[in-house]
Amino acid sequence: MNVLELFAGVGGFRIGLENAHPDYFETLWSNQWEPSRKSQDAFEVYNYHFPDSENINVSIADITDEQFAEMNADMIVGGFPCQDYSVARSKKNEQGIEGQKGVLFWEIIRATRIIRPRFLILENVDRLLKAPSKQRGRDFAIMLTAFNNLGYSVEWRVINAADYGRSQRRRRVFFFIYRNDIPFALQMDQRFEEQEQVFDENRYDDYIFHEGLFATQFPIMNTPVKKRHVYYELPEDIVEVSDNFSGTVWNTGVMRHGRYYSIDTAPNYDGEPITLGEILQNEEEVPEKFFINDPAKLEKFQYLRGPKRIERTSADGHTYIYSEGGMSPTDDLNLPGRTMLTSEGTVNRSTHFLNVNGKYRLITPVEAERLQDFPDNWTALKRLSDGTVTEVSDKMRMFFMGNALVTDIVRKIGEFIVEIDIAG
């Protein structure tokens, strides 16, 4: 299966897919571009590991239609930035819509329209399902409508990696998108043929709870949380969705032929997650620079992680109280790690702060890689445009991992896709 990896970062999707089946998935093309940066470190790390694929280091908007047309990709994958997906009529009305801010998502739609892959796997932050705050779920509904208009179905699930045995409490929404004319989709059509004309609210229960990709790979409880479920018929006009969407989107669902069924679900996993303590390097392997002995820094972490009530003044002169609850003084080594951010390793509230055998320290780049199920030292080296191989700074390595995904989640998704693709 030929794969195009968009927003490739340092190759998280590729690692996950190759771990699922190294001989089945072949990533022939990738695109990685960091705007407003002279140094393209993530691309250079990717290019160091995968020099034989066609790795494109330009803005995705600069990849021409002709270039996309030359890619016979069976699958497109990528974790795209979360933006505003609102749409409006274009002046020339050439395509009917014009992305105002969510331009990167529309580039995925452009690539899909041209390449017509059988499958897509996409990933985003879970707040996408509730965006924007004044019209919750609208952005997601726009995405569903865009894929529906291209002849694709979408299955989604918000997955906390720690709920399924991994070492990080990282919640992300994953999308399994498939073309409506492939055997997998046609078999579903045949199964539900008698019900397609009647909006039977139980039609997809077996699929969502037991048989679908996410149900088989990431099991859930057999009933909706607090009986939360919703059915919604999407207008064909994507501008109407942008202007008037009034539905609800829960953490699990499926959209087929312009209708979606969404349920609020809870995980049902029998195993135990990997703890933060289990992924730590041996103490003698940790460089001295990651230990914190400076009393001022220790006091700063104590303050940042403690409760706060601070009087602040807004730009228009309004005075208000900003409050923040307290955290444990250090991260619990008996629990999975918290969600990593791109600021990991700096002195801030979100950074993992450890007490190991009475010594305070930060996590190392290797430990950050382990939290995302990357191989040790994956981000240690990069290849420059002149072919020179050089080391990557600790700051950038942490930044990469804050942007990355848990590759084992992709592995399990990939295993399901191999199964249905072979079955035909």
C-alpha cells in the first residue's frame, strides 16, 4: 500500500504503520514544512531516517495539483494543525467554498480530490469536536461534509493513549476515512441496504460498539455514557453547514452518505498502562544537565505547580481574579505521564518534574520519545541539505515530541487496515 505522509513531523505515522506491518505499508512521499523558521529541523530528522522516499520540504500549499496527480497513493496520513475551518463563497464561486483560516485542512481535501486514495488516517486535538466555542461541533461537521462531498465515509474516536496501555495520558481524535466505492464500504452498504431509507437510530450500534476499526482495536463499554447519542443529517452545501450547524458531536461516531451517528463512549480495556517510572532511563544514563539543584528553580516549580489566585486587569481595564488549582509537587511515577506539550523541558507548569530517589530532574529527550512510543534517540540526528549529519538540540527534540503522536495507536489502526484491505 503506497502512503503519502502529510505534516510528517519526524515520522510518527510512518513508524506506527511500519510497526503494524513493515512489508505492507510503503511511504513513498512525505511533506514537512515549519512556517516562519529558517531551520527545518523536523524535516531534516525525517530525511535522516528516510532518505529514499520523496521528502518535500515546502509549504503544502506550494505542492502543485500536477505533483499530487503523480502520486498514486493508496492512503494519506497526517496530523494536521487545529485551526478555524469556517468557509464562505468564493468570489468566482469556482469550487463553491473558500477556506478563510483553516487552509491546511483544505489542502488535505485538495490532495484527496486529486489523488483519490482508498484510505486516510488523520489526527488532531480532541477540542476540535467542540470548536468553535460559539458553535460547538461546527468545524468537525464542516470536515465531515467535505469528505462526504468527495464520496468518503468517516469513522472517528477520541483516544486517550493511557486508557489502552500506553505511557502517556494524551487525548487525541483519530479519523479513519475510506472511499465509498471500495469493497469494505460496499459491504457495509449491502448490510445496511434495507435501512438506508429509514433513519434507524440503532443501525450502526454493532459497528460502533463491536465491529468497527476503533471498536476492535480500542474496545469501549457496551452502552453510551449517560445515554448520549445523536443523529444528524448534513446539508450538501458546506457553506450552510458553516453558517447554520446546530448538532452535537460526541467522542465516537461514524458518518456515511451525509448522515452521522455519534455516541459518548467510555474505554473498556483490561490491561494496565505503562507508568512514568517504567519508561525512565537508568539514573546513571541521565546527563547532569537534566537534574535541578538550583534553589531558585526548585522554588519556581513549586510556585508554578501550586494553587493561585491572582488579580489581573484586562486590556479594557476590567479587573478580575485568575485562579488555578494546585498540582502534586512532582509527577507521580506510578501513573502514566501527562500530556507532553512543545514547551516540555522548560520551567513551566506543564513540564514533567520528577523526584527520583530524592533527586529533582526533568525528563530527558529519550524519555520524551518513549512517552510517544518512538525508538530511543530517534530525534538525536538530522541530515542537512548538503548531506551533513549533525546533532539536534535538546530543546528541538522536546519540541518534536510535544508535536508528535503516540505511534502505537497508529500501529493498531494500521493492523485493522491491513486486515480489511487483504480481505478485499
